[in-house]
Amino acid sequence: MKKLILSAALTGAATNRSHCPAIPYTPVEIAEEGKRAVDAGASILHIHAREDNGIPSWRLEVFEEIKSEVRKRCPNVIINFSTGAIGLSKEERMNHIPHTKPDMAAFNMGSMNYAIFSKKQKKFYFNGLFENTFDTLQYVVKVMNETGTVPEMECFDTGHIRNVEPLRSMGLIPDNATYSLVMGVLGGIPATPENLIHQIKQVPEGSFWQCIAISRKQWQLAAIACTMGGNFRVGLEDNFYLPNNEMAKSNGECVEWGVKLANMMGREIATIGETREMLKIPLTD
């Protein structure tokens, strides 16, 4: 099998330090967590921006500072910025991409209900409509193409994988665009082994794909991704807990366990240089 590419999602936007004390907020904290993840074996850093108090940020200055701080510590790592938000226009969501020119950026492939629900409390902690119409999809991918940013196509359900097809027919999807099979978000496909295998079968043969499983089910599905020849993502955005049920103290710990798991399944971990070669992403800054 090809070497496995490990991604690390460092901070996300929906959680805070009351959920996990290790979640980074500031650009320096995010960059330090990125360094820990890279040292452990990650070659792609997926990054949301936050204000210093932890709330999600879309200010260009924050993204610029994050990129600068990450590059100081990890000169070659593949930077993947988020573009997903609820309640912002497509222009606001994409404003940072042409200015920061990240290697990759999340390309959310369909509209959906997006929620966090507590079964114990019987209430929603978060509940919104994540709008990604075909008009929005065309706008987003055109900005990425003009910038030279590789689309990381985040597919939260089977229909989202199908949504790639008309855009590919229009010539808007570059050959090195990647598929992320996101599982476990309420409103999207549940995180089960059966569903992951189903999703894998929908991805065009020969395409790069990774599993992104939310919650502690991450490790079970990561093992399946390993054996199916795919890749996976870890990090505090997706799951706070390690396979031994301890809460992670850093993104580096999450990646360390990801490496152990991959090695147990007979997979070697790709270096940053090998990942750039495999995904045809040259280092430009």
C-alpha cells in the first residue's frame, strides 16, 4: 500500500477549553500545536482561526498571523485553512484565501443541517443550516483555483460525493483535489464501519481520500481506513480522547497514537515531502 498521509485538525470552531483544556486559541498557540503535530508525524494541518478568547474568527489579520507563526515553526508543512461557516456570506468565508494562499483549503460539498445535540440533556447546544448551494460551490472552487489552493472536498454525506460530479464535468475540479469522508456530524452520515465502507465505494477509483470521524469512534474508523488503503485525520477538532480513553494533552499526542495505529495496520507514514509529491502540491512560500 502507499504510505499513509496523516492530517491534524488543530482547533476547530465549535468547542472550547471547558471541553478540553488543550484546545489552542491564539496564532502562537495554534502554531505550537501544529509543531507538536508535525513532530509526531502529521504532514497536513487543518486550521480554523480564533480570537484570543476562543471565539471563531474570520478576520484576515488572524489568518495571516496563524500562517506566519506556523511557517516559522514548520516551514514545509501543508497548511489547510477552513472555509466553512454558518451565517456568513460566501465572500466572507473565502476572503482569507486569496490573501494567505494556503496550500489547501476545506471545500464543503453540500448544504445540510449542522447540529450538536445532547441526548442526556435532551436539547440542542448548536443548531444551524450550513449553506453550500451549487452557486456557492462554484464560487468557492473558482477562488481556490485562481489562488492555486488545492480543494479538500469535505463530504458529510453520500450526496456530497455526488455533488463533485457536475463541477468536475465543468472543469472546475483539479486533478489533485482530495476527498474527505466526514462522519459523525449530526445532520450528516453517522460514523459507523458500514457507512465508511459505503462512502469509500463512492469515491472515484484512484482518488486520494481520508476518513474524518468525529468523536471516539475516530479510532475504529481510522483502522478501517488504514486497511482499505486510505488515510485519516486526527486532532482536537474531531476527538479529545486517545484510544486508551485518556483525554489528549495536545494534538501531538493524537498524532502519535495515529502513527501507532497505522503502523500496527502495516502502513508507513508519509513525510511532508512525500505528501507534497503524492498530492502534487509544490512548496511555494
